[in-house]
Amino acid sequence: MTEANNIFKDVPCTFCGCLCDDLIIEVDGDRIVKNTNGCPISKERFVGHTENRCLQPTVNGNTVTLEKAVERAVELIASSKRPLIYGLSSTENDAQREAYRLAELARGVVDNTTSVCHGPTILGAQESGEAAASLAEVRHRSDLVIYWGANPAAAHPRHIPHYIRQPGEYIKDPKQDRKIWLVDIRATTTARMADRFIRIEPGTDLEVLQTLRALIRGNKLDATEVGGINITELEEIAAAMKSAKYGTLFFGLGLTQSWGRHRNIDAAIRLIQDLNAHTKWGMMPMRGHYNVSGANKTSTWVTGYPYAVDFARGYPRFQPGEYTAVDMLARGEADVLLNIAADPVAHFPRAAVSHLMKIPVINIDPKINMTSQVAEVNIPAAIAGIECDGAATRMDGLPLYLRKIIEPPQGVIPDRDILRMMIKSLEKVMK
Amino acid sequence: MTEHLVLKNGVVFDPMNDVDGEVMDICVSNGKIVEKVPGNAKVIDLKGSTVMAGGVDPHSHILGSKLNVARLTSPEVNRYHPYPATRKTRSGVAGIIPSSYATGYLYSAMGYTTVVEPALPATKALGAWEEIEDIPGLDIGMLPLFCNSMISFKYIEEGDISGLAAYIAWTLKKVGGLGVKVVNPGGTYAWAYGKNVCGLDDEVPEWDVTPRTIMTGLSDAVQKLGLPHQMHFHPTNLGKPGNVYTTMQQLDALKGTKPSGKKKETVHLTHMAFDCLGVVEEGMANWKDVASGGLTFADYYNKNKHFTTDLGQITFGQSMTMTGDGPFQHSLYLMTGGKAKWSNIPVDVELPGGAGIVPFTFEPKSSANAVQWVGSLEFALSVKDLWRLFLSTDHPNGGPFMKYPLLMSWLMSKKQRDLWLEKVHKFASERSTLAEIEREYTLNDIAITTRAAPAKILGVEKTKGHLGIGADADIAVYGFNPEKTDLAKNPDLILKYFTQTKFTFKGGQQISKKGVIAKQLPSRVISVHPELNEDLSRRIDRELEEMMSKWFSHSFSNYPVPKRYREHLEMPTVIDATSIQA
């Protein structure tokens, strides 16, 4: 970090899994006034960091001290039979590590947003392994890049311009030497940035992937088209994938959350593994929240498992579908929810939200979100990477140190410190 | 806080100080072993117990991205091994790849107090430091990888050993490393092209370097810097029948490196069980003809003194193979008929690792596995000088570190070996001489190969691996009386006593008792900071900024691990490397 005249260089952006760390942030007094290099979303996140803030802790809508809010939160957790802790993907690693401690102490369940985004990716990898890619490697070597069911133009705006359409050591001309393809069910804005758009019928990802696998293995198929694509075109695609020098598959929620789910990912993994018998291929999920990869990583080293972890028996157990937040809520099992750095009311299915409305909710977030509206306890937090430091993990596993650029609002502290207060207080209650 | 302690009447094995089973008192003050303590010191009577320095394990994969990928992709290996929380300790899982807290506790329970992670991609070091925060009770070191990095290649291509040494020095300081790890030099890089290397002079794609120039360049640079630990070396051709011959060729190629200090050894060949497979007479280099390479390699070891080694013993049952040797891992996956879960972390200028991960079960009835099992045992029982050897399973590759007691039982008890030779494929007997070997490791031998020798090999013998004055008070007390217990005749007792110490002390504090963690101490990190002269330092800053800015996908200034993650854990040893000319 260089900090001169209130200008911070090489600042990592804490929006999406790209974690671009070349931002130049200018500060004037207690406000961020400029974000150079960031995408429009990044600019909004930094320059607009004071907007829509939750500034005071509240219990049932009444402003209280932080201590009172923590006290009420701990009462709720201590008297709960089946506490659920959820979120964690938009905060830094230390906060996540404290959340596991809290879950263990409360003998509750802790889950991160993976369960509603790339959970199937992890299940696929548990079936078949994972031939991963890395962003630097893609830039230097990859001559064929395929996005599948992902729309980086909207969700990861700098993914293509910052990492992919850049020259690398062995790809001198990123337009000529590297081809970008998009596979999706409709021509998204990313289609305009791609060299080729391959439209498939909704819900046919698994068939198309398996067909490509069969073709790459040299099998003849008794079909004229699969997923709306002519078999001749599929044969040509398979041949191109096989003859690429270094291929990379980036995939998004269009693959993980559509018909087939983890089966899709399993098929994609096996496709990439098969291709490695002929040439070099890797794959990478387009992780959304900036530190959802970090949530998987911290959860994995502390508990042994990447998400959906239950401590009811005093040790971690892993069972997606059972200890995942949506399922816990939809079954009516959780009797209190501690939500940290996520917005389940906005994103969960109706059955889950309808139970969530019936149970006490503790919400820790820098901003006012839909979950704040239903939470009994709201505790404001500092924004990691802007108002407090920490570490996060890029979508390819690279850890980066997040900066504290400016002071948080008066009386507002980082997630990790709020959780430490709760742990300290809960330890006393549990004795 | 001043704490004084006397451990009285224990039967002490401290080979570094020539103590072989003597009844002695050990005085501890402020975390160190001292001559004497004040009269008010706490006294613990250890009459009838065995006392050794805390165990030192220089090669165990206990942290980092490949371990987390393994945990993430294989929850089933931990599912039946819960590790419950207590009032003093955290919960976790304790299968073959235990979670972080459990890793620390399990090592403490076994009497180990120093552990080195031998494969750190330097750019991911920040994550490693965070993990160490959650692995309690140990002194931990990390060995960054330098063998498949384009930056290393650039200096090696130019024959610029000063530049290479400066790059190593810069990295060790910026990320807190202890030494230099080399894995399949050139081969993991070639894997980016779907290729591998096998011969010493094979071409590496795009670069004018070879396995020979990479390994000799790096070992020269390590000596030039005067690092306490010699180059930690995983050779090419890992896991291939007949590779004992190419391994010896590679060790021969490294003879040219001149030791810079008093220590004669310039290379540490790691996990020899995977590097020293033989073939039957007139056989081909394939699994059908595989034979123990143990005797061949022991003969080479006895004659050539420029290297040290560790076993990487396979222990049968489920294991998790993970190496920075991407092409090897892919070949292992192909060996399973493409059925295994194969994970790959790409080789990358930024993350020069190229790790692969494949869950693997070593079957006693598999001829190949039985031969690999017998080879390292035959070696360990045929070498003369145990001071150049330490016990390991290359956790979790050959099996988890929790199986060290089983490995000790094979070495200490002929009876145990005979029992196992019955259980495993007959090739273990037919293609090795193990059945005829009478040698049994003594407790002194065990103390050498699990504490004293590994401490010396790591270059931390001033404070680790012994119980002399000035050593760290890391002490393992085992609950048996060596004068009255015939371990060789009762191998089950070896497992019993070495799985759980009676007490483990770390820095003079009792951290476990009969396997129960009494106190959770934060781990510390041992590292080496070589100081360069101003000219070289300026030069390397400039050159690395240029290369990293061009080759990395993140900012140069975000490479170092910030102080806030390090200063409360790190115990750096500063070494003077200012004599290296720019």
C-alpha cells in the first residue's frame, strides 16, 4: 500500500470474486471521493460506502447501545435449541473464524452463502475432484476460454477486460491468440464481448456436456442435435476443445443452479479431466461474493468442511441439504438466525423466508438490507476492505490483504469484534 | 511470568548430548532447559518414565491450499473421525487429513512439538499464516517452492546464482519461509504443457533450463545464502518403478554444490519410499517387475555423505496423496482408470506449485504397495548413520502422521515385521531382504530419527531436538519404564505408548497429559531472514517488481504477508548473506 496525499494504491476491491487489487482510492476527510480502475459496481461500493448505512444497533426497532444489542443477541442464542449462523461471504476471514467459534459454543449450525450459489460446484468436486485454473495462468497461456452459464459482463465486470483480454507471456495478442466463447441459454451482454456465442436450450447443460465428453472420447452418437445444437457443430466444438493448447472453462450459476445442478458440475469436471489426456485444460467457478472462496477455505481448515456444518454434537458434521441454511429454514428447524454479511430475506426461497419471519433474527451488516427489516436485533458493522482490514480469497484461491482506508462511522466496529463480544458473553452464559 | 520446573528421575534419551537411557533431572526455567532452578520450582516425579526432547517433523503437509482442496473434495475421509470440543479445546475432525486445531492437538498428544510444512506456494503464504493461528501448540516452519517458477528459470538460464539467491532471500523474508523446497524441477512447469520431464537433461518448454540446471542452481543458491536447512528435494520420476537409479543420478548431479558452512550435507532427499523403487533382476521399469530399492539405496547412502533423507513410509489404508508434482498426480489418477477424484492446482508463475491431489488407498494385498512398503523399511534397517535420516510418512501421502507409532513398531520390533510380512503380498518378502534383517531400532535410535537428526537436518539443533542447557523446553514424557518394558517383544505397547505421551511440555508448559490437551498454546513460526548487501537488495527489488508486475495477476505491493499476521508468531533467524555480490 502506498498512502500519500490521501491516495491509496493497489487497493483490493471487495465486491466480487475477482478481487481486483489495482484500485486507486482517493480520500477527502472522512469520505472516499474517487475510485480509479474499479468497475462501476466497485466505484459505487467505495464512493457510495456511506449510503444506506445502518448506524445504530437496534432491538425491536429501538436504538440501543452495542452492549445491549449484543446482550440481547446472546440471550436469543443461549435460549435457542437450534441456532443457525449464516452469511459470511461478504466479510473477511477473521470474522468467519469467529463465527465458527460461536457456532461451536452455541452448538449450532454455520453455513455460508455457498449453499445457494456454488454449493453444487463443491458437491461435484466431492464426486470427481477438481482440475482448477488460476487467473495468471489463464492470461499467460489460455488460447481458448469458455464461459458457461456465466455473465461476467454484468456480475464480474472486469473479469474479461482485466484478466482475460490481456496479453500474457505466451499469448501476445489477446484478440488473435485467445478465443473467448460463451455458452448460455440466451445472448447476454457477455455475448457481445465473446468471439463466439453458443446458445443451448434451457435445462440441457448436462446433455450437452455429456455429449461433448462422448465426442472427445471418439464415440459416434446416434443423434442429430443435442440441446438445440446440431451434432456437426458439437463435433466441431469437441474437436476445437481437444486441439486447444490450454483451455479454461469458467462457469457460473447458469450451470450450478439449473436443472441437473451438481450433476452438471460433475459432468463438467469429468469433461475437463478427460481433456487433460489430450491437452491442458482447467476450470474455475465464477465466485460471486468477494470472499465466498475464503468462507469455504476458513470453514474447511477450522471445521474440516466447506459449508453446512452442524456442531449440535460438540463436533463438526457436514450434510448439505440438511445443515444448509435454506433447508434448515424451510423445514422449520432453525429457531434463531444470526445473519452476518448476507441478505437471506432478499435471496432465499419463499418457504425459507416465511419461517425466517417467525423466528428471532440477529442481523450484522454495514448496510440496511431486507433482512434488517425483519431482524429483532440489528448491529451495524464496519465494511471490510474499506473501514477495517482483513484477508480474503480470490476466486482462484489467491489470498489478498484488505485495507483499512478510512475510519468506520462512530461506534461501529468490525464483524469480528462484534462476534468476539458475543463469544465472550456466551462463554459466561454457557458456564 | 517466570515458571520453574524440575522433571525428576525420568529415564532420559538425548542422543545429541550422548545421553542414552540415564536417570536424570531436567530443570526448566522460562521455557528453556537450564542448569538449575530456584528451590521453589515445581517438581514432577517421572520415576519409571521415558523422557525425550519434543519430536521434530520436518516434512508433514499440515496446511495450505492443497490440504484444503483435499479436505473440501473428500469429506468422507473425516466423517467417521470427529474430534469433540472440550472446555479448553476446539473441535474438529481427525481423519487422515485432520482439521487445523485437531492437527495441533494430535501432534501434542504424540509428543511432537516442531513441524514443518514442506510445500508452500509463496503467494499463498498469507492464508498459511492465518491457518497457523488455528493450529495450536507447535513451532511451525514453512518451505516455499522455487523449482518451477519462471523467476527462478530466468536467473538459472542466465547462470545468475546471485540473482537466484537474492530472489530466495527476498521471498523468505517477505513470506516468512524457513528454507527452499524443490519438487520435480522443470517437470511441474512442463505440466502446464501437459508434459513432464524424466531425464536430468530433458528440455523444459520455452526455457533454456533442464532439471539438472534447476536443481544445481537452487542448491548452489541455498549454500551461497548459508541457509541452515539444505535444499529440500523431491526428485523427478516420483513413484516410478526403477526410479532408485534416476534418484541416485540426481543426487550425483548435486555433488558439485560446495557446502558453505560446517554442515556437510547440501541436499535433503525427501520421502525416499516414493523415490527409491527398484526392479527385479533383468526386469523392466514397470509395476509387474517392481522390487525393493531399499538395499540399493542404503548402499548408496552409506557411501555418499552429501545428503540426508526421510522415509515417507507408506502405512497401508486410506491416504491422501498431494504433491507439488502435477504430472505425477495425473499419472496416479490414470492408474486408477480415471476413477479416482483427481484435483489439480495449476502450475503458475504466481503460484509456482502445480499441486495435484488424489485420494489413494494402499492395499496390503497389492504387490506394488507391499513392495513400496518394504523398500523404505529395508533401507532404514540397513543404513549405518542414523543422523542423516528421520522418520516420516510424508503426511498424508503415505498415511497420516498419527501412524508414526506404527512405523516405529516396524523399526523397533522384528516380531512386528514378521507379523506384517504375513499380512501383506508375498512380493514384500520375495523382493526384499526384510525377512532376514534382525536389526531393531533402540530407543536411542528412535530419539535420533524423530528428534535429534531432524533438528540437525533442519538446522534448528541449537534449540530443538535435544535436552541440553539452552534448548527449548519442548519435552515428551512417555509412560513406560524402558528398563522394564520389552517393546520389541510387545509391539502393541509401542503403539500404545507413542500414540499418547504421559506429558508433553512445550516451552516448559504442560500442554497435554495422557493425550488430553491441558492447555492451548498459540503456535510460533520459525523462519529465516537472510540479509543481503545494499546493492543486491536494491537490484532484486527492482528486478522482482518488474517481473512480478509483468507475470502476476495481482499487485506487486500485495505480495508480502503483512506484519499484522506475523509479528506475534514469528521468530526469525537473521543470517548474514551480505557477502553475496550484486
